[in-house]
Amino acid sequence: MNLVERPRRLRRTETIRALVRETRLSPDDFVYPLFVCEGEGVRREIASMPGAFNLSIDELVKEVEAARRVGVRSVILFGVPGEKDAVGSEAYAEDGITQRAIRAVKRELKDVLVIADNCLCEYTDHGHCGVIEDGEVLNDPTLNLLARTAVSQAQSGADIIAPSNMMDGFVIAIREALDESGFEHIPIMSYAVKYASGFYGPFREAAGSTPQFGDRRGYQMDPANSREAMREAELDYEQGADMLMVKPALPYLDIIRAVRERFDLPIAAYQVSGEYAMIKAAGRLGWIDEERVALETLTSIKRAGSDIILTYFARELAQRLT
């Protein structure tokens, strides 16, 4: 048999496979999500996220330093405040947990890129992402608080603001507030396409942000919709977002691809807590090869078109990649 094409020739050895590999992962692709809490010497493992922790500021700095040593140079911070109220005032307090954490990381590790998640759900006593009136999340009053939070985060030294709340007009409100405060150089990484997903459960345990009533389907996207995703991304693009994010990642690879093909901005995707937890759980049960599956899923996210991947595997897998 004289076959003209034999694709297996280029799969025969690992060296050949590496030579012709189309999609390559690097620690530079990763953003490492970290949860910072009050206290000192706190390193409390999150039960549903093995290997992820609530960290006090001193432990957070150590974790960021350890990640930096293996090549992960970007982190995104989520605050877990000691006190919460109806309007999430700790989100924009000058001495809030996130503000202090940003200052500490930038003081000790100046070359690490610090992204500040911008939302109220971790800071409100009701667990929703905005101001509540008669059981409804009010859009425009919430924008004022998000803008105030963004300025506070920038003043603390954040390199990028990442609004994740899905309020209408959140990008333009934050852009205008940053510009008016002298932070026109600070980019916005918009959670442009954020679905109302069942994959967020472990995060809500980590951040203590489970809604006390109802759910977030009134402002996060319906998982059944893709055309609406393009509309959301278009609005953020027009309002001045510098990067667009899709969240979650693995169930929405088609959306990542569609956003990538339509927009010329850097595209981010968030491999969320539930995606991470499933891989960890199956790995611990011996049902899958955890590292191999983690790398395979991250590769698929990049192959779909993501330039930036937010993943809890960042530190764990960075050394493997290098």
C-alpha cells in the first residue's frame, strides 16, 4: 500500500510532536486567582477547592512570591472582608482588605501584575452584586459604587481593573471615573460575557458570597444564549474595555471562539472554581490523570482563542510547563 499522506509521521515521538505543536501553553498565559482575608498567618484551605486557600495578607504575599518563582507574573485578587453591609462599603474603603492586599503585593513584588476584581458580592451582607431595593438589584446606583471601588483599587496600586458584576454600563462608568481621577493609563479587563452558571459554587464558599435570596439570573447571562454574548461584548468594546473576558471557560469554548473572531482586543477566559473542583475531585478519586486533564482543558481554552487564562491551576502547572 502506497499511502501519499501519513499524518502519523508527525506524531511518532514527543520531540516531533513538540516541534509541530499548534497551541502552546506558557505561565505567561496565566492569571492566578487568590482570596485574601483578614488576620495574620491564615492559610485556610477551601474545602471544595483542594489546593486553594483563604490567605491573610502576609500569606498572600508569600503565595504570590512562590507563583512568581515558577513564572506566574499575574494575579487577580478577591477580597473576603471581616464585615459586610448592604452596600458593600468594604469594597471601596481606603483600608479595605483588597486595598491593603494590593499595596502589600506591589510593595514586595513590584514586577507582579495585580488585577483587582471589581464587584460587590463579596462585600454585601445579602450576597448580590449591587444595591438592593424591594428585592431588586438596582443598576444605576450600583454603578456609582463600582466606579468608586475602581478608583480606590487604582489608588492602592492595582495595575488592571476587572469589573465582574454584569451591570449595564459598568465599563463606561468605571472608565470615566478612572479617567477623571487621573488613572487614564489603567486598563479595564471586562467580564464582558459572564453566564449565570452552576460552576460558581466553590467560589461562593471561598468568598462567602452566596446570595441570601434569589439568584443572579436577572443580571448574569442565560447559558442558552450566544447571540446575546456578542451584544454584551460589543457594548463593552464600545464603552472602552481594553480586554474582554468569557466566564466560565470550558462549557463556553464556542463563545470564546466567537468573541475572538469578532473583536481585536485581547481575550481572557476564566476556568472557574467548579471546573477546577471537578478535575481535582476526579483526580483524587483516581478516575482521571489530574495533571494531564488540567493541561488538556487549559490547552483547549487557549486553542479556542483565549490569550489570557484565569486558572487556579496557575502555580501548580507553571513549573510543569517550563
